[in-house]
Amino acid sequence: MSRTLIIIGLVIVAVGILWPWLARLGLGRLPGDILIQRENFTFYLPITTGLLFSFVLSLILWLINR
């Protein structure tokens, strides 16, 4: 269990460090992501991006545990 948590933490850190380059690929602005902008308010709900990250992370963990 601790090894899995360490791997998840490292993946989160890597995504955080690589986010400027990942944003250039269009992640965070996929169809299905909700963005509402008003004068003093911005609401962002990354539904599709979250589903994509969930699928990729599930696939990686499945391959590790296999």
C-alpha cells in the first residue's frame, strides 16, 4: 500500500512539474470541460480531463499490479 501511495505521489508531482508543457497539448481545454467566465468570477470544471487522467492512472496501476 505504501509503495502505491508513493508512486501516486510521484505521478502527481511529475504532472505538476510538466503541466506547462502538457497545457500546450490541449489538456485542460478538452471538449466536455466546462468554463464559465464572468466579470469577477471564473468557474472551471474539467470533466473530460479528469476522466482522461482517471483512465490513464487506472491503466498504469493495473499494469503495475499485474
